[in-house]
Amino acid sequence: MRKKINKYDIALILVIIAVSVLVLIYGSMNTVEKGKKIAYVYSDNRLVGEYTLTEGYKKEFKVEGGSGHNTVHIEDGKIWIQEATCPDKICLHQGKISKDGELIVCLPNKLMITIEDNEEKEDELDVIVK
Ligand SMILES: [Zn+2]
């Protein structure tokens, strides 16, 4: 049995394609928004830098504080301590962070890095309101 494709079928197919394209566009826009993570760099309890972590973004900088300095590296949505003068090197061992709420602390150099996700923050606010 062969079914002939009529104009209603074609119209239906076109509608399905249009809807799925719209869903794809909407979905990818949403992903970009959700992926917007900001790394806050504090030195001696003062905010010294704010960096949006996105794929392809690369930066390396030195933060002076305490008895020395830390070299902070940002690459492909992750942030970590590349090099540090502190004696314990705990901050180096904390590795790469990329998720909301994660943090790196270097006590000797009074450095702290935290990550916050815009999207999740709004969710938290919703919960508080309820
Ligand atoms: Zn350290």
C-alpha cells in the first residue's frame, strides 16, 4: 500500500520543521544563558576581579596579597591557580573549578576565588520568595 503525500501532509511537515527549528534556536539561546558563570576574585577580602567564564576565553593574571602572589589562569570555562608563592600550595591542589558554588582559597596569600552562576542565583531567589 502506498500512501500519496498530499498538500496537507506537506503543510504538516513544514510546520513540524518550523517548530523544531524554533525549539533548537530557543534551546541554544537558553544554554548560553545558563552557561554564564562568573568567577569572583578576592584579595584580602576585597573584590579585585570579575571574569565571565566562557568556552574559548583565556586569561592569566597575577594577584598580589598576603606575603606573596598567586598566578590565576582562566581557560575554557575553568579557573585555577597556575602558580603560587604560598608555603602550603593548598590552592594549587584545589585544581580547576568551573561549577557554581565552587571555590579556591589560599590562606597565606589571602586569596579567594568563587564561581557564581547567574541562572542558579535566580532560582535561589525564587525559593526565598516562596
Ligand atoms: Zn596557596
